[in-house]
Amino acid sequence: MKWSLSQLKTYRETPLQFDEALDLKHSLMSRYPEIIDVKSVHATGLASYDKDNVLITAKIDAMLTLPSSRSLTPVDVPLAFQMTEYYVPQGTDLSRFDEETDTVIILPEDDILDFDVAVEDNILIHIPMQILSEAEQDGAPMPTGKGWEVLSEDDQALQAAELKTVDPRLAKLKNLFPDQEDKD
């Protein structure tokens, strides 16, 4: 969805309401190659014009297919979030906007608001760092292979503690340099 500022000026009295299914599959997959599929992106919200500024508030629902961060198995990841953005013309005094709010302030180029790019940016921000399949969430065994295995954080901590214990055969070497302290 693209709007021009002059087009949105006609919505001074009543905001522009939108309820759209967006086709962002190609652009999202080119920007973030780890995405396996984009099943749906839906935006519902309002765009209002006031004092040369456009305020857009929208609820975004998306369904992405991403690889599991543990086994690379495809996992459907639903995303649902709210976004609020101000579009202000170039040269506007930005000091009147509160820095502590979650509202994003965008200076559109050529007075064109490209809402699709804003939705893409927000989707990419909301992709979780850890993605697990249902089986992995339910405690399925970690993947293994020939000469390798995935360790949980608890297993890593246990393995690190085992490595810190000194082999009794090498304990006498510790007295070789008594002026150096253990820096672990």
C-alpha cells in the first residue's frame, strides 16, 4: 500500500481505515533469505492526517515458515503485533515528539508513504531469535551426527565444570609457578 501525503490530506475529518492482505512474500524472502515461506500478511488499521503529519496505527498478523534454530526443520511461526508510525514531511521540527514512546518517526521521500516497507521492517524485527518445532519444545532429543552433537545450556555448563577439575596427575604442576594465581 502506498499513499501520497496529498491523498491523505483528504482524511482530516475521518481517518482512512484499511483492512488489507499484503503480498510481501518475494520482498521479505529477498531481504531475509532464512524465510522458507510467507503464508499470509494482514494489516488492519487507521491512517489519520493532522498538521502535516500522518499517524498510522495498525495491527499486523503474519504467518511465516522459518527453520528451527535447533534442527533446521521448517516451523510455522505466527506473528501478531501492533505498530504505530508518524510520517512527517522533510524539515519538520521533531522536538515535539516524545523520545520515550514506541512511535517511529519517518521522513518520507517525495511525499510518498510506502506502508509495505514499514510492515516488512516490523515483521523482520519481530522474528524471534529462537524458533523451535513442537517436538523440540516438548523435549525431543537434541540432534546428533557423526562426531557432533548439540548440547543444551545445562549440558554445556556441566561440561565446563568437568573441564575445570584438575587431573590429579597434573596437580603437582600447579606448584611449579606459585606466584601466579588461578585467573578463572
